[in-house]
Amino acid sequence: MLKYIISICLLFVFVDGFSQEQKKDTLINAKKDSTVYKTNYGLRLGVDISKPILAQFNSSYSGFEIVGDYRINKNFYVAAEIGFEEETTAEDYTNSTAKGNYIRLGFNFNAYQNWLDMNNEIILGYRYGFSLFEQTLNSYTPNVSNENNITDITSGNYFPSNINTTAVTETGLNAHWSEVVVGFRTETFKNFFLTFTGSYKILMSVKDQENFKTLYAPGFNRIFESNTGFGFNYTITYLIPFKKK
């Protein structure tokens, strides 16, 4: 009888020990699963390195741009770019230079689901852009040819047109536009980011030079006949962390 009582007691001790071990493992796993990886929130600032690179290969262009964004929540950022551009545009009959300052304001949404403490982004965004600039008509040639590019004697144009090289400048010009932004961003080192974005721009309004259409607006880039344009940015930025959450 004593033998059976001892066996039953040992069985209870074993079962209780096994149960406690199971509970311990469950608590450890639950603790691992509930680990929260906090990420930095703050102001991110940098420069667009594509513009000075482009200037090295294109003597008719120069530009500089500062970029920044601030994180509002997990996937939403307010963003801005401010810069200066100068571009000389050569057409068949005209040569003109536009130069001035611009600003773009808007937001970015991160569509990428990061793992653990990663800080990469797939960017979907919007910007409102405003540019204040001047334009100089450097030279122009009156177009007196017919559609076959032959001098029309009947119109009295017996001699080829001469190039007019008297530069005409008009200041106080401006442009307003909207743009959709897509791109990606990756954290290469702690708080250092590389970003590539492309944008499709729609011109809302532009103040042209008298008797001459604006061909290039700083911040907007080349203005096509459809009043649309394209742009891209390749930036290096640094995050100044204010808090983690």
C-alpha cells in the first residue's frame, strides 16, 4: 500500500514539474513575441546630389537643392524641397536662359512594411510647387521660311533672316504646379539614407515673358506643350532623431 502511495506522490511531483516548465517556456515565447522594436522620429535633412553631377556633364545647367522631411507617424511624413536652378535652352530659332528659386511642399507615404527595426521606404507622395524666376531671351532668328524651309520670294523675303543677339530679360516671372512622387529610400548606415524619386508634374499656371513662352521653370524643369513635365531626385540625407516610439 505504501508503495502505491509513494508512486502516486512521485507522479504528482513529475506532472507538476512538467507543468511549471511548460508555463515557463510559454512565458519566454510570449515575451519574445511581444518585443517592440522602437524606431527614430525626427527631422531628416540632406541634398540632391544629382544636380551638381548633371552640371558636370551639361554646361548649360547649374542647380542646387536642399531636401527635408519630418515623420508624423509610422508611415506618414511631411516633406519639402527648396533650391535654385539655371538652365539655358536652345531651340531652332531661339536661345533663352531661365534662373531662379523654387520650393516644393507636400507629403510622403511609406507603402513598405519594414521588418524588425528596419527603416526602408517605398515612397508615394504629392507636392505643390512654386517657382519665382527671371528669363532672358539671349538671341532669336525670325522665321521667314515656308513649310519647305525655302525662302518665299513672293512674300518679299529675298535675304535670309539675321540672328538678333540683343538680350532681353524679364524678372518677376512665376510658375505653380502639382506633382505626384514615387520612389524608394534605404538606410545605408545608422541614420543615413539614400533616396531615389521620380515625379510627374502638371503645370497649374505660369507667367510668361512678354512675347515669349516660358520653356523652362526652375523646380519644374522643361515645360512641354501639354503643360506637363518630369523630374527626378537622388538624395543623401541624415536623420536628426528627436525621440523613439
